[in-house]
Amino acid sequence: MSHRILHLSDPHLTASGTDAYGVNAIASLTQILHDVRHLDGLSLVLVSGDIADDGSAQGYLAAVRLLGGFAASRGIPLICAMGNHDDRAAFAQVMGTGHRGASGSDTGRDWAGGPERTAVSEVAGLRVITLDSQVPGRSDGLISAAQLRWLTGLLADPAPAGSLLAFHHPPVHVPTSDFVVRSGLRNADELAGVVAGTDVQAILCGHFHAQLAGQLGGVPVWVTPGVVTRIDLTAPRHLVRTVKGASATVVDLGGPFSPAFHLLHARDPAAGQQAYLVDAMSWQPVQAEQPG
């Protein structure tokens, strides 16, 4: 039993159409969805957080129109997880559990354990679980003890095609970027203890706006780049340089190399152009890159 997932993250949609730095978020998402139109065999579209940069209902409605429209045209579900920029109330108002069938109906089962937007659904035997790693007011993330207990109980019963876990803040990082080191999942070790030895096939995350692969508790972890912008990790570690050019990942589960991750970049003539450069600690703009 195989599944092909289109994994996107961080579209940062807004009521105005542009993100906080003036990047045209609608155009970025439209471009990548246009450029992946020839992909075949997709089972679902999954977005690992930061759907709405401003947490507005209009941002989520744009996601339904663009992402939901793409998924509906393929007859496949759209599944979205919460990010640090998302607003739980507006997310629930428009997206429901975040698990939407091809017809737009809410197909998710809410965990009903608290305010977090945490849910589960099945796609042709594959159990897709979205966790909520948001810590309001912070850029780093945490999966609550209650969610971990719920996840433990859920994974005790294997699914026919295994499980796929999605949330925003990666439980892996590289030491060459202060932003990446500081902004991931704070309790990765606790999550590792839950997923080790279970039927979880892969963990899909976003947030870093950069591609990264690793393992957690023996489970492959994939971090897909951002849609609205990508972070260029060649910058000095104390700076965050974002560049234009949306990206997405094709995740193949169940094949001979499962899980396989195939990165795609939008055919954007502005790709690679600097969008903004900020200090990793203060997030204040930097006028020029410092020597070295």
C-alpha cells in the first residue's frame, strides 16, 4: 500500500495578500501550485503550519481557495497543522480540525483534550496525525504532555498502512544557525520516546523555511522549505537571510525506498533574490551583511 504526499509549509497567507515583510504570499503559493500541477498519483496535500501569517480568517479562506481548490481538483484530502503564526480560534472557524476531504467536508477526529488543534484521520489506510506545537507568543514549540499521552494511546493500535505525523516545529536542527537552534521543538526527547518502535513512517515539519532531514526515535524526520520564502543557511549564523522562491516536497511512502523525499522548487525568475535580512536574536533588519 503506497501513498504520495505533497508536503508544503509556511505559506503565511494574510488578509492583504502579503506577509509582514511585504512578500506576496498569494503569488508564492500560486506559483508553486502551478508548477507542481503535473505531479501524478498524489494521495493528499499536507501543510505543516503557518497557514495564516496574521492569523486572520481571510488568510485561512485563501488557503481553502488555493490549497483546497488544488486538492479538490485531484479528488484528494487537504490536511493542515497549526504553526506559531496561526490563530487557533480562526483556524478552527475556517479549517475545522484541519483535516478536509476532497469535497471540503471535515474528516478529522478532534482529540478533544484541550485548546490545541490536534486531530487524526485516515487516507486509504494511512493514519495522518496532526499535533499542535504552538506556544503562544513564542517562536519555539512544545507538544504538551496531554497530547503526548493521547498520541501514545493512538499509536498503541497500528494502522493498516502505518501512521504519518505532522506538526510545525522540527524536533531536529543543525548547529550552524542561531535561529534554527533556538526555534525548534523544546521536548523532542519526550516525543522520541513516544514514537520509537511504533508504526510512524515519517514525521513532517516546517517552520525553518529550509530543508532538513534527520531521525527521531528511529523515525525519519523531514523539514520542508517555506512557500512564502526560503531561509538561506549560508548566511552568518547570527543572521537570518530569506530569499524568494517557493518550494515543496513530494513524500513517497510504501515504495522500495520508503520514505522517499523529493524536493521541488518553483520556476520563479526571482528565486534566490534576498527578501530580507534580520538579526536572529532581535529579528531587526540588518542593512548589510557583516564581514565574515
